[in-house]
Amino acid sequence: MVRFYGTASGKVDDKGRIVLPAIFRDAMVRGGSENMTLIVKKNVQQCCIDIFPAEEWENRSEKVLAGIDPELNTEDADFWTKYNDGVYTLVPDGKLGRLNIPSELLANAGITKEVVFGGVGYKLQIWNPETRSASLLTDEKFKQTASRLSERK
């Protein structure tokens, strides 16, 4: 099982490729998936790009699909279509682990040259550095949310 933690900076080359930072390539090797298939897509709630190990994406998609019926419910069908819109399969190339990110995803996330990778356990996120900084919770909001979540138990 691959888990991604930490942050790293990167750059987009002229062909829209981004080198997967060593800390995340190492995580893939430790997880037994050095040349794994990755799923890349627009984040549903934030202005960034998500990268999932294919198995993780399939498991999460099955959970979503288990709660809807796109064959018989029009609203569910519209949701499922949108949920899967702009989902791409990638395999990092060569030893550098370059990812050829589709231009529409880069544009949607406001990414031009500089990027920040953020590992959130089950997936990686790729951000425009300014957007990520502006999107992070303040320390106070983080504490409030942690307190609220701890009350759920």
C-alpha cells in the first residue's frame, strides 16, 4: 500500500511534464509499486490536481458508486459522469518519474511553471504554490476543526 506524506516543490517543463519528487517516488517503491499506474484528476473541492494510486482510486470510486444508482437515477447519472470527467491514467516515465499532466488539468488548477506537491496519505495533490498557501487552514481554524472532529467519537 502506497502512502504519500510531506511536501516538495517542482516545475512544469515546456511539454507539461512534472518530475515526481524523490520522496514520493521512494514512497511508491516502499509500497511495492515503483512503476505503478496513477490516476490524475481535478480535485472535487479544491483548486488543485489529485494523483491516486490506481488501486486507491478504484476502491474510493467503488465506495462512491455504492451510494448512488446512475443507471436508474438521472441526478446520480449526471453526478457520476461529472465525477469521472477529466480522469486520466498515467505511468511515470523512466527513472525521473516524469508525469505528463494534461494541459486542461494544469490550467484548471492555475498551474503554469511552479508547483507544490502535498502528500495527504492516500493521494498526492499538485498545487499552484500561491493557491495552496491561500487554501491552507489557519492554525486557529485547524485547532477548531480538530476539536469539532474529536467530539464525533
